[in-house]
Amino acid sequence: MLALFFLASCSEKNEVGEYDNWRTRNQQYVDSIANLAEAGKDGWTKIIAYNLNTREPRPDLNNNYYIYVQKLEDGTGTRHAEQNDSVRLHYMGRLIPSMSYAQGNVFDKSYSTYVFNEETDVPKLMAAANNMITGFATAVMNMVEGDRWKVVVPYYLGYNPSVNPSSLVPDYSTLIFDIKLVRIYKYHIDTDTTWH
């Protein structure tokens, strides 16, 4: 009986929580992607984050202001969204893989299911920069129509602990997005934003 109690106690102490060492695990994930981008491996590149008020790149302070991008599809568009433009896009946002979520927990999506289906899903209408996190907006403002990117956003360009509005996103979470930019609506020019 004592041996059984001892084994049960040991197994409880050895259990790993979903978000144990979360900040460290997220930093290790970002570092691994940053290393791929620095080496130009697996199609990863880095983009310096924008100051969303000026659309100017932020100063590079020890690689703290980069998002990491893997291009999945090249678009045919030629223009980029500015901060006052609106966009229609498909997206899914995940956390890094964890104990319960091998692919990463989905915290937000525009898809009607958990599988992207361009034939049936209506792309979401959003402002290009307003109310977007810095890393997401930086990606969208660097894309052209038709681009589909996998984007890794470090926590300090995502929902940092002081402004995290979502209980689905723990503090210090790296955000991993699959984004397809479908349409750009230029401010005061493209006034009809309905989806046909």
C-alpha cells in the first residue's frame, strides 16, 4: 500500500502542466525559427516590424522586432495595404505545440471549420493596421493579394502581458498564423467592400 502511494505521489510530481515553463518554451521556439531564417533554410525569412502609426520599421534592438515568415503561396497582386486600408483575408492563429495540442491550440480563425477551404469560407474583412497586433499587421502590410504566409510572431509583437485581451492566449505566447491575403481595399478609393 505504501509503495502504491509513493508511486502515485511521484507520478503527480512528474506531471508537466500545459503551460509550465511557457515563456522559456516560447523563446526556444522563436529562436529555432530565427536560426532557420538567418540561415535561409526551409523558406524562412525575417521582416522587421512596423511602427503602425508611421509605417516605418522599428529600430532593430537585438533582433527583438522581427517576425518570421515562410511563404506558402505567391500572390499575383502588386500593391501593399497601408494603415488606413481594409483587407479581406483568411487566417488561423495557433500557439506553439503543447502537451494537449500537438499542432498548437487554435485561438482564433476566420475559417468556418478547422480546415481552410477557399471555396466555401468567406474571407474576413479587417482594417489593415487598426486593432491588429503589431506582428500580424506587419505581415499583412508586406503581403500582396494572393500571398499565403505562415507567420511566427514573438510575444512582444503579439499579445504582450500588459495588453492580452484573450484568456485563450497565455502570457508570453508566440503566435503562429496561416494568413492568405485575398483583397486590399484602398482607403477612400475602394468603397464597396462586400464579398461577392
